[in-house]
Amino acid sequence: MVGIGNVFSSLIHFVARNPSLAKQLFGYAILSFALTEAIASFAPMMAFLISSIFRSKVEVSFKIK
């Protein structure tokens, strides 16, 4: 949420400085929003994947002994 707020607050600042570039800057803001959301959903997915790999290795090591 913080990253998305930074994206759109920067958009507001830049449009206030140069209103003629509003359409182009809005396109960049939407792209930044999408990338921020992708990273925000990719990080927990990788965390769960890594934790499940370590759990399965621990279970296998207990079964071997």
C-alpha cells in the first residue's frame, strides 16, 4: 500500500508541475501501479514456496533417521 501511495502522490506532484504531460504520466503511473502490485503478490508467494520446501526437507530428514 505504501508503494502505491508513493506512485500516485508522485503523479499528482508531476501533473501539478507540468499539466500538459498528464496523459503520458498517467500511463506511467498505471504501469508502476501494476508492477508494484505484482511485486507485492510475488513476495509472499515465494515466501510460502520456500517455507514449504524447507518443511518437506525437515520431514524427510526425520523419516530417514
